[in-house]
Amino acid sequence: MLTQKVQEVFNEPACDHNKKKSESDRKKGCTKVAQPGAAAGGCAFDGAKIALQPIVDAAHLVHGPIACEGNSWDNRSAASSGPDLYRNGFTTDMSELDVIYGGEKRLFRAIREIVERHRPPAVFVYQTCVPALIGDDIESVSKIASETFGIPVIPVNAPGFVGGKNLGNKLAGEALLEHVIGTVEPEVSTPTDLNVIGEYNLSGELWQVKPLLDRIGIRISACLTGDARYREVASSHRARAAMLVCSKAMVNIARKMEERYGIPFFEGSFYGISDMSESLRNMARLLVSRGAPADLASRTEQVIREEEEIAWEAIRGFRKDLEGRKVLLITGGVKSWSVVSALQEAGLVVVGTSVKKSTSEDKDRIKELMGDDAHMIDSMSPMEMYAMLKEARADILLAGGRSQFVALKAKVPFVDVNQERRFAFAGYRGMVTFVHEIHRALTNPVWEALKKPAPWDPDCRTTPIF
């Protein structure tokens, strides 16, 4: 069953990259299978946990050795506006005896303990490499546990060795489509209900956008899955339209919800002023076409005018120090092009952007923004990154936390733009915060001091004090 599900995910009709492949290449899939035991970090299990853990009121139980839970738990700053059960790390902590005799009974007992102690609305059970290799049937255990305890127990069959993080994102989406979405009817339904798909509320970024939608009159029916409640996700099939934030992760959810429930979707970005405005316009357009009040578009334009004026005024003060400064952007997915747009709006020049996790549509958007000479980087070793920064071909590095040490070694400013960051960069106010953080890093006097020769260096021409 897992093999069939993986093959189905690889044959995603909404993926342009997949459409361009031959039939034989399509059957090979999009990923290299990892070796069991050597898949720590960036594996399918990690991707599935990342995608579903932001459902904040549910319990997330990892079936496997404790190291698997330790690897992924709390490694992202997905924020909650209420429940914090998702911050608890639950694991069956399989031992050698469980490998010999099987871990299914241990899994059932773990589910029972979670239900009795925490009374969650649902329990997600994640398969990992070890129980998958010995043949533990988490689907059957989850079904029996659901019938026994009277709450949904959702199996997420994404052991690490089947592929990479992106595959795990999609397998998590398949679990939602099969076991969660459409199982509950919403208590309230309005003509302006909207689903936001592929947004994880990192550092509270969803909260930068929701007040704008409230002013316009658009109601977020469900966010999949940032700051989500289980019931919201289960009843999300009654939304009138959807916005897909990251097609690399959850395009299968958007496409299947359109096929099953007639919910049209568009792909947009919350990063950058112009992209944020365009996303708001597309929301209004889709909802009006689905029966929302006709004045929704005019209300949207009014909010856009007000917010753009405030944001541009705030950015204007930073622009004189940022104009023409060169940026190396090492990220992926939707950020590979949406952050480029935001940087250009601040007067910065992007000398290179990584496209390792980007779709062909993402790459087309990069070419539109940066022109035909766009330097798109499929992969860059730390040594190559260091050389590029050392040669002063970039004034600042924007990347994930693991790359900050390369920037420090090259004596170049660094700003974290990946999931570990502690600042929200989405929306108009997030854009101002983003520019402020870049400005603060670039103008910090420590970088000029680091580049000057030390007093004891022969190249130092300073006059001796004594």
C-alpha cells in the first residue's frame, strides 16, 4: 500500500515538472530512496511531521526509537494562538525486544495513555524506519484504537527511507485527504470562507495576514496546517476557495480538494508588498466568482492602498543604505522567488538564489523577476558559498541557520530566512520587519571592524600608542 501511495504522489497531475517527464521517467519518481538508519533529518518522516505538527490541538505520536522524535520535535517555530499539545513529544520509544516481538501492542498502549491523560480531539501516528522494516501495521492499530477510544487516530505512513522531506510533505497531505478532510461538517459556513494551504505559521506569520483578511471580510475556514485545529481541517471541504502558499509541499491537497469538492485554488505568496497585494486580489476574485458579495473587490483595494502606503513609507527610510547592495539567497520552494521580489522592492540586488527545492513554475517566476541572466543555484557546497562571499560578490547572506557559520567565517552579515527564524516576514508589516533586519545586519559596525587588519598585523598602519 505504501508503494502504491508513493507512486501516486509521484504522478501528481498538477505538477508541471512531472508533466514534462516521459512515462518511464515519471515511474522512477522524484527522489532517491534513503538507506534505513542513515536518513536522519530531511527524510520522509521528517517532512510528514513538519507538515502536520502545526495542528496544535492534536497529539502527534511517533512510532519508533526515541531518536526519531528527538530529531524532529520542536525544530521549527510554528506558533499557536491557543492549545500547546503539539509541543509535547510523544513516542513509543521502541527497544530491541519490540524489534524482535513487534511493536503494535506497545503502540496501542501509547495511544491509550495519550487519550486518558490529554483527551485530544485526534491522535496522529507516524511510521518510522524501524517499525516499517519489521512490518508493524499502524493502519490496523490506528483503526482499532479509533473504534476503542472513540476519537480519530490517523496513521501517517511515511517512514524515512522511502524518500526525502518533500515526499513526506505530500504523504502527510494524503493522510489528511484519506482520513481527516471531509469527516466533519463546519459549525459556521460563509460565502467568503477561504482555505490557506501550505502555510505553517512560522514565527506567527499567519497572524500578519489574518487581520488584513478580517478587515476585508474574508474568513479563513482552515489553514493547512499553521495554527490549525483538528476540527477546522476536518471541515475544510466546505470552503469556497483556496490559496496555495507552497506548491512544492501540498499541491496534491489543493488539486484533490478542487476535484472532490469543487474548491478552486491559486498559488500566491505572502512575502513582498506587490506579491501580498496580488494574493489579496486573487482571493477576492475567486471568492466573488463563487458567490461572495461583489463589493469584496473594492474593500480589498481599499485595504491594499492603506497598507501599501504605510509599508512604503516605513521602507523608504532604509532604502538609502540598501540601494544596490548585493544579496546571496540560499533557500528553496516558494521563498526562492517570493523573497527575491521582496528584496528587489527594497532596492537590493540578488546575485544568486538557490532552486534546489523549487518547481519549474518557481524558476519561471525567478526569470521574470531577475531576467534571463538570473543566477539560479541547484546546489552549493559550503566551500563554494564561502568563496563567493569572500570574493565580495555578495554583501550579505540570507539562508538557513546551518549556513550562518559560513557567513561568519567569511566575515559577512547573515539573516536567517528559513524555518528556525524568530521574526515574521509575511504580509506588509512582515516586509518592513524583513527590510529592517537586513538593514540592521548590513549596517552593524562589527563587520567593518572584522575586515580591518589587527593592530599587530604588519599591514596595519596605525600609530603606536606608546
